[in-house]
Amino acid sequence: MILALALSPGPAAALDDVVMEAARALLATYHEDPAKLDRARDALTASVQRDPQPATLALLARTWFLIGDQGRRGAVEAPISLDLAL
């Protein structure tokens, strides 16, 4: 029984599934309203901060690619700084 509880997805996993589906829906129709890219990015970023799953990270990367492909900066005002420890 303990193993079953440990392996069952918790509320965070269910929430992340909802976020992923909502983000996919936004990305499928972003051409109708480019602000959908910003909403998808924000939702996916929050999801990754809670639980960085590979599928969520990949969809977030795709969202950033689409934002760049559209030649827009969206709500991001400042350039992204990379903290490179060399």
C-alpha cells in the first residue's frame, strides 16, 4: 500500500498535466493572438519551478523558440543574462 501511494501521481503532477494541456492549446492557436505565447510561457515557467519535468522543459523551450521566431520580446523587458561560471 505504501508503494502504491508513493508511485501515484500527487496533486502537483495533476496540476502540471493541466498546465501542459493548456499550454499546448495556447501554442496551437498563438497565431490568432500572439499574447498566447506569453501566457503559455508564464504557465510553463511556473510549472518548471514547481517540478522540472523533461516534457515541460521541452514545451517551454518550444515556446521560447516561437517567441523568438515571431521576432517579439513579449513581456520580457530586459535581456536575459547568462551566469556563466567558467
